Amino acid sequence: MNKPSASPESLNVSARTPTVKPVGGTGLLDQLHRPLRDLRISVTDRCNFRCTYCMPREVFSSDHAFLPQPELLSFEEITRMASIAVTMGVQKIRLTGGEPLLRKHVENLIEQLAQLRTPQGQPVELAMTTNATLLAQKAQALKTAGLHRVTVSLDALDSSRFSQLSDSNVAVERVLAGIEKAAEVGLAPVKVNMVVRKGINDDQIVPMARYFKGRGHALRFIEYMDVGNSNGWNLDEVVTGAEIIQKLSAEFDIEPAAANYYGEVADRYRYTDGSGEIGIITSVSNPFCGDCTRMRLSPEGQFFLCLFASRGYDVRSLLRSEATDNEIAAHVMEIWRGRGDRYSELRGLGTAPKDKIEMSYIGG
Ligand code: SAM
Ligand code: SF4
Ligand code: SF4
């Protein structure tokens, strides 16, 4: 496994000033005064890709111990947990994985989640992050079930590079067809996420921008992160947001655009000719922990308070006990109140913990 050979300081890391306004809702705040607003639910730890930075084949081989079905939360258990989280302030739910479209009948879960209402009577915003291999065939069912938006992960346009990065024989055209179908059925605006790695796919930045410019989808470039323990992350492979913008500015006329909402993770830029926008997610060079209002639920019912957490908090045993919703809510609120996680900021200071959960297990 490679070791980081550059120091975090060499990235000029600076934490952002938090913009989250902890107002309204239940008054539930963590140790850093962050409210709970977003719930990311990983519905499976399985995937049909073996992206080298997420599920390298040598670690996630055919004899890897994936979770057996009875270990997974059922759709009813997930919906119950989500409805409790909504009473605590959650306004957005994102389904992820592993590959969420591999979970059988995931549209039935979406149908249940779409019934949830915030204490103010608003529907909960429902999104999904997917590799889109099954999206063209599932988009209409997802939309009908009540999904609002999708984010599609795509790290290269070039077909041989795409196969190499996803370590699969899925054609890139299938992903592109999934994106178009999602937009066509109204799962829009479709966001397209590209994780950029130096010397691996940074030559795809401009072709990706050129392809998506004017198509109505929001392309977002993501700094490569040291999630999990299995991808052999190396700081030398991080292309910073500033470097990405430099590359794009040499080719296109772009200008910064205002954030859409408090705590938006992407820095937005728009093409001055009005042909769309792009986003940059600087999780490494300019972390946004101060605004992080996200809690993650793993496939078998553990809450994780940070993408880089080393431990989770079991709620499945409570969901499978006689505990009432109020008792479960009290337990989860206690967990949130104790939260002081800010891994990406600590990484910049060189004091971050080493053991982390895998991204394919808790989702991005
Ligand atoms: N399988 C789905 C997909 O790929 O969209 C959902 C789960 S995947 C773990 C969620 C997101 O995490 C993807 O956009 C992926 O690119 C991103 N991701 C995985 N490993 C990453 C890493 N080391 N750094 C940055 N993003 C990563
Ligand atoms: Fe699968 Fe998504 Fe991880 Fe790639 S990033 S291996 S598609 S879970
Ligand atoms: Fe949130 Fe943890 Fe990422 Fe910071 S490092 S933004 S606390 S998930």
C-alpha cells in the first residue's frame, strides 16, 4: 500500500468558515453546533464495479464477506428510522451504497420514504447516488416512486479509461444513456460527479466539461479523498480544486456563482455564455466540516457521524426490540449531541485518526 509522500501542509489546507445557521427545528445540535439536516442511507454494501479508489478487486474479491440479506435493514426498518430522523431535523435523504440500484425493488423503499413529511409538513427531498449502469432501465420507476434527483458517478469519458477505472466491462455509453434517461423522466437536474486523480484521469477534466457543457446537467469535480483503508491513498494523487479551475479556465470562460443554499458542499462556477455550471468539491484542500449536517446509516443499521469514522452506533438492535419511536429518537439524539467529528479539518492539521470505515459500506 502506498504511503502519503507529501505533507497535508503542502496543499495549503484551510478550513472554511462555517455557514450553517443552526436555527429552527428541534434545537438539536452537535458539539460543534451543527444541526442534523441530511441522512445518507447505504442500502447495500455490494457493487457491480470495482473502482480502484473505492473497492479495489484485490480487497473486494469474490470471497469478500459481503453482508448476508438478513443482516440488512428491511425497507420498513429503514423507513421507520428515517421517519424518526425527520422528526429530529432531517430534510434530505440520499440513498447510496455500494450500488443502490442493486438492492432489489429499491423503488419500493423510495415509495415509502416519499410519504415522509417534516414537522412543517414539507416532503423530504429524496436523492440517490448511483453508478448508473441500471439507471436507463430504472429511471421511470424511481421517478414514479417519488425520487426527486440523481447524482451519477463518472470518472472518464474515454471508454478504455472508464473500464479500467471502474474495473468492469460496462460500456461508458450505458452510463451516459442512464444520465439522459434520468433527465428525460425528470430526475433533474442530474449531477455528474467525477473524482479526479493526478496522472490517472486528470486528462479527462476538459473532455468531461466539453461533453456536459450545454446539456443541462451539473458536472462536479471532486478531490480524491483518503476514505477507507484499502485504496492506498496518496496525497500526491490529489488534484486540488484550484488546479482544476486553472485547467478549466484555460479552455472555457467561467466565473464563480453564489451558493444555492447554506452548507452547499460544491463551489459553483458558471459558463459566462450561459451554457451551464460546474461544481468543485474541495474536501481535501478546503474542508467544510463546519457545515457538515450529515449522518450516515449503514446497510445493517449502524449510524456513522462522519465519512471517515472508525466506529458506528448500532440502531438495528433497537429497531428489532420493543423500543418505541420516542426511545429510539432519544438514543439517536444523544449520539448526535456527542458528535465532534471533523476529520477533513484534522487531516490538514496532521492529527486525523487512522482507522476508517470503507466508503462502499457507508456510501459517499
Ligand atoms: N455506487 C454509487 C456511485 O458510485 O455513485 C454510490 C456509492 S459511491 C461510494 C459514492 C461516491 O463516492 C461516488 O461518487 C464515488 O466516486 C465517491 N468516492 C468513492 N471513493 C472515493 C474517494 N476515495 N474519494 C472521493 N470520492 C470517492
Ligand atoms: Fe461501486 Fe460506487 Fe464504489 Fe465505484 S464508487 S466501486 S460504483 S460503490
Ligand atoms: Fe463531514 Fe466528516 Fe466530511 Fe468533515 S470529514 S465534512 S465531518 S463527513
